[in-house]
Amino acid sequence: MREIKFRGYDKETGKMIYTPDGHGEREYYIMWTSQTGTWSMCRNNNGKIEDIDNLMQYTGVKDVDGKDIYEGDIVKTRAGETAKVQFSRAKFELSFEDRTIGNLLAYRLKIIGNIYETPEILKGLNVNSKGGLS
């Protein structure tokens, strides 16, 4: 069974927040947002709950260095191809410049960044930072 973990990027603080049990650091929480019908990462700002809207789930796969791979990570394959990890059609996928592959385990992957902290890695590729292929 895959371990369920989340992270979120707080644009205001510039921090990636990891929440292995859903309740990470004291000021951050994962909450169901009834208005949108989605899970969100929220920040408790002196009693005011603010949605930071960048929730990413752990894929259950580790890279060649043993690091957890999350949605939004940018990875490189052994063949030198760059791809973005995304969740689409009820599964985790690798979005390459010319194709999308649904089997992360078919590749030896190395995390080289993510879409929030290092989006420039995707520049020049036809992989957009939020969705799939451009």
C-alpha cells in the first residue's frame, strides 16, 4: 500500500511545506474545501485560515537518490529526458515534451526541481508548468 503524504508550496513565504501526517508544521493544515470540492493546504495566519492552493501528493515512488517523488516535481530519466510529474486521469504520469507516460516505475528518475521553485527548467520544452503538454 502506498504511503499517503502531501506537500504544498507557500508562495508568500517561498517555502515548500511537507506534511507526512496531514498536519505538518503547526501553522499549516490540509483541509477539505467545500466551495471547490477539493483538498487544499491552508495556513493559519493568526487565526485566519488562508488557502495556499498548491497541494501536491506523494506518488509512492522514490528517485535514484531515495527522495520521495511528488506531483509537480521535474525529473530527468537515465536517457536524459526531462519530464514533469502530474496527476491526471486518476493516475500519476510523466509529461514529456512529446508524450505522456502513466508508469513512473518504468523509468529510473532523478528529481532536478519542481514547478514552483525551479520552473525555469521547463522553459524551452513544450511542457507547461501547471498542466500537461502545451
